[in-house]
Amino acid sequence: WLVLGFESSCDETGVALVQTQEGGAPPRLLGQALHSQVAMHADYGGVVPELASRDHIRRVLPLTHEVLAQSGRALTEVDVVAFTRGPGLAGALLVGAGVACALAAALDRPVLGVHHLEGHLLSPFLSADPPEFPFVALLVSGGHTQLMRVDGVGYYELLGETIDDAAGEAFDKSAKLLGLGYPGGPALARLADFGDATAYALPRPLLHSGDLNFSFAGLKTAVLTQARKLEGLPCEQPRADLAASTQAAIVEVLVKKSLKALAATGLRRLVVAGGVGANQQLRADLNRACARQGVRVHYPELALCTDNGAMIALAAAMRLQAGAGQASRDYAFDVRPRWPLDELNREAAPTR
Ligand code: ATP
Ligand code: MG
Ligand code: FE
């Protein structure tokens, strides 16, 4: 099958075409195109929902043509059209859903609404070193921080999650306090390269809580206190030190809790997904810690850590292959701005 996928849950318009493969191999990416609205929202210090929706409308069809040209395929060859049904910004989601359903109706092809987090979660299957089920997933994005046990497509067990800010949010808010632009994660990571991660003793919230939950709100407050002391200082070094110390605090909690989840489940495989999965310090520390425990770690390709259309087309293709989702010719679409991932779960979990 050829699956065309649309992502428009937030501030990235993504379109991609994947092809399912024989013999249980993961679907193959034939082409993808992405437009990030980051520059447009930068002046406002965050995503402006109404502007996001309008920009998705402007970008989605040109991107679709780009993907088809890249893939050397015609629109009429597409078998299934997939779109992000949620969670995300309602107006932004509606653009992808509307375009996907209109195209599918015109082509007389079925549509499938995909869960954005399932897309993130499965994105490492497009990498050169795809994982195998079951695994522990560390999902670290701008809006979510979760540890999950994943036994297959549609078998997701939440092991723990953040009780306040997401890891990406912690990066973004700390970056803002340090006077870095939006989104701050990559900028904070760049500044941290020049800093001493042991310079500031920042809190590691819930590190010893005994469960697999996270909390990052307190860290942000601690960064605020330190950042205030730096105001007006002529020297850049303390800012770099604070950036490095912040990154170290976030990364340490993510690594330790991931190891705990692996120990609790007895699984020997970890999958990292979401924007923060692009963080090089996180990757280095996870690789080191997991190598010591004999655990294999899988990541998405760097470009597929943040939002993209490839992961949406992929998730739809994998759902169809696993018999875990049905594409339908009901074009009366709706979106789910809030949508817990475990609502997707299939009836019985596979025997462990
Ligand atoms: P969600 O998927 O939960 O709805 P989202 O789609 O906004 O949220 P993603 O696109 O997966 O989230 O990731 C964006 C987040 O990743 C931002 O918070 C960004 O700062 C962070 N991020 C991206 N690259 C890096 C990096 N190299 N280091 C740290 N954080 C990063
Ligand atoms: Mg984004
Ligand atoms: Fe996302």
C-alpha cells in the first residue's frame, strides 16, 4: 500500500508518502516535505493558534505536490490517506483532517485518523536500526513526557508521566529565562556546549519518588532564581554554565527514570521519541547508561524527532498492517484536541 500522511497538530505542516513492505519489514519512506512555522511564531514567543491554522492552509498542497514529485508517484496511486486526528490545536488539526478527507473523497480512497503520539512513538521504525516489540518507550516532546510499555501496535501501557511541565517545555521555558529564542530546546543545548554542567546545583524533581512520574515545574523556578542573578552581568560564561546545568538536570532525570522503567518491566530495549530525543546530551548519557545494562536504545532519525508527516503516514501504515485500525470511507471527519493514547488500545494484550 501507498499511504499519504498529513501532520498539522501544531506549528509544523508535514506531508509524507510511505509504502508498506512484504515480510514484516517496517514501511519505507518514499518522500516527505515539511514546513516549520517557527520563524513566524518567534515574534510572539510561542505558537499563535489562529496564525498556525492559516499557515497550514497555505502550505499543505504545495508540500503534497513536492512529496509526490520526490517519490515519483501520482496522487491516483495513493491507497490510503492518513492525518493527525489529535491531540493538538483544534484549528490546526482541522486543516490536515479537512484536506486529507477532501483528497480521499475525490480519489475514492479510505482515510485513517492517527494519534500524534503514536506517530512519535513509532517514528524510530523509519530509522536505519528499527526496534522490535516489546520495548519501553520514553516519549519526550513539547507537550508530553511519558514512559510506556509497548507490546505492539495498539498495545500501550502508561508507566509514568509528568505531573506538570513536559521535558520539552522545561527546555523551552528555561531557554526563555536565559534570553534565548523560541523554541528554546536546541538553543539551550547549543549554549550548554560552552558551559560547566556542575556549576549550578539544580533540583532533580521526583528523582527518588519511587514511581515513574516526572516533574519539571520546580526546576524552572530554580532556573528563574539563578537567571535573575545573572541579569546585567558583563560575562557570558555564567549563562552557559546555567544552560549546561539545566540540561544536565533534565537529562539525568530522564535517564534514571528510563533505567527504572526498564528494570520494572524487565525489558531490554528502549525507544526514545519526540523532540527532546534530538538532544545530544540525552543520547550520549542514555547510550552510556544502557550499554552498561546491556539494553539496546533506538532513536528516530534526527530530522524525525520533532513533528513531521512521515511519522503519521508510518503510524497509519503500521496500524493497517497490524490489523489494528481500519481506514474508512466516512469522510465526515472530526478531530480530538485532547486524546489519551490508551484509548487506542486493542482488546487483549499479547501474552507476555
Ligand atoms: P507534542 O508532540 O507533545 O504535542 P510537540 O509536537 O510540540 O508536542 P515535538 O515537536 O515532538 O513536540 O518537540 C518539540 C520540543 O522538542 C520543543 O520543546 C523543543 O524545544 C524540543 N527540542 C527540540 N530539539 C531539542 C534539542 N536538541 N534539545 C532539547 N530539546 C529539543
Ligand atoms: Mg513544533
Ligand atoms: Fe509532536
